Amino acid sequence: MNYIGSKLSLLEFLEDAIKQVVDENCNIFCDLFAGTGIVGSHFKKKGYRIRANDIQYYSYVLNRHYIGNHRELVFEKLTNEISELKDISIEKRKNFVCTYLSNIEGSKGFIYNNYCLGGTKDKKESRQYFSDENGMRCDAIRQKIESWKEQRLVSDDEYYFLLSSLIECIDKHANTASVYGAFLKKLKRSAQNSLVLKPAELIVNDQEHEVFNDDINEIAGKINGDILYLDPPYNHRQYATNYHLLETIAKYDNPKIYGKTGLRNYDNQKSLYCSRLQVKKAFRDLILKAKTKYIFLSYNNEGLMTLSDIKEVLSLRGEYGFFTREYNRFKADKTENRQHKASKTVEYLHYVVCEEY
């Protein structure tokens, strides 16, 4: 996914920097602003036990699969509905189930009726986040996954794998510049292509991992670990509004929506880290609660908190330092539509070696 703040291009930088600070006895890596799970997944592959958290439910779904799932998925009970599965090797069942879902008949459900032109053209607000075909495909697949869960034909692990696969695949066909704060007037090429469900990567290992869906300041004092990695929002843009449609697909709860973009209510998901007036206080509360040997904070040079703010707060826990790396700015729209200060920004990885934890 093309995700705001994604650290995909910075994973090597993060790993190298963290290795220079931590000792060899670190086994538990906590990623509590987990987003799409890119960082947690990387360190899971390195053998760490991961504890991940995010307040957005679609993020929880992704992390519940990428972090929480660590054994092969067998879809044993689903053979009661799809008898052909019995003849498929376990390693190939994920692909088979995804192909099965890709071929079911579309349905005019909540996504089609509220976010596709065919379903909204006669309503007060017409929207075109997806093609009519893909909106119906999304609805049908989402309904089938939920039906399987309700009938107990899939386990929790299998359920979150299928949801993660759908979220990632439908996102690739969204008719947006990048985020869901607006849709394009005409269907772009990728939005015209038919949705085909492809299996999300499964990272198999022998570690048990934990995934949470909570406000970080509420859960920070309840989770302990060796390394705490923090990647909070840097500016005023709320993830709840930028990815509201993924939240609705993940929950599929038929919410009341409003406005041109069909926003759902997100009052309980507003982040204090997007508020210039509240971010430092929230950050201080978080840092003082954290139960960990080492704290690392990703933040760029244009964030709401200043470098002196960050140093002041982290130094409350012990010896402070930082690493830097220049990288290309994330752009959610075309350059001509927004005045950017620069094409590149500087990513800081701040850290503190905690005196007590």
C-alpha cells in the first residue's frame, strides 16, 4: 500500500541504527503506531517477538495477519463448503480460497451503494471511489468472508488473512490520487482493472506475537518489551479521514456517513499527535509510561514537535541520541496542487537508553 509515513524505503536505515544502540539480549520488539505493519513485519522476519498496536481497525486487521499469523493456514472447516479444498495441498490453499472468492458473483452492497457511481448517481452526493464492478466485487467478497466467520467455517487467523488480502487488493484499485480524502472525477487505469483477490504474504516463524487495537497512550503502560519503536503522525492530517473507506471495508458495519467523501464518524479515533497544542503533552505521557529498555522515535524535520521538544521529553528517561536520513517526501496529490517546502525531508530516528523500565 502507498501509505502516508510508510517506512518501507527506510527499513535498512532503521535496522542498522537500532543495531548500533541495543544490546544482544533484546527479543521483544513493540511497534505501537503500527500502521500497515511494515516495520513490525521486517523485525518479525529477523526473529523478534512482536507486539503491535494501532487505533485504526483496518491497521489492526493488517497487523493481526502480518504479525499475529505465524503458522500455515489450513482452512480445514472450509472444506465443508468448498469440497475441492480437500485435494489441495495446505501450502496452496490460501491461493485457492482467494481465487474462489475472486470468482463469486458481485453484490450491490454498502460499498457499491455509497462509493460507486452506479450506486450514488441519483443521490445527493455521487461518488466514484471504485468502479461499479469492483465495488460489487468488494461487497460480495466481504460478505462471503463475514458469512464464513459467522458459520465458523474459518478460524480467526484465516479470517484476518482474508480481510487483509481484500484490503490490500481493493486499495490497489481505488480511484484516488493516493488517500481517501477525495476521489478522481474519471476512473484512472488501475481503477478500471478488475479486482482479483491475491493472498497477502504469510510470515511463518516459531514466535508467538500479540496485536492490539487501542489508543497508544492507554496501552503503553500495559505492554512491556525490550525495544519500543514509535512512528506517530507528524502533522495535522488524521489517518482516520485519509483511510476512512478502508476502515469501513474492514468493519463492514454499515455506518452513517456524511459529506462529499462519505466520511464515517471518527471521534473516538482522533489522534492527539495531529494537534500542535496537544502533541507534546501526549508524547510526554507516553514516554513516561513506556516499559522498555530502549525507545526509538521516527519523526521528520517538519513535524509538529520540534527537535528540542523531542530531546527534552526523551531525555526524561535516560541517555538521548539520534540518527538521520534524507528521503523523498510522500505526496498524496500532484505537486501542482499543493505547495511543498521541498522535495525531500530529513527523517530522524531519535532514541533513548532508558535508565529504568
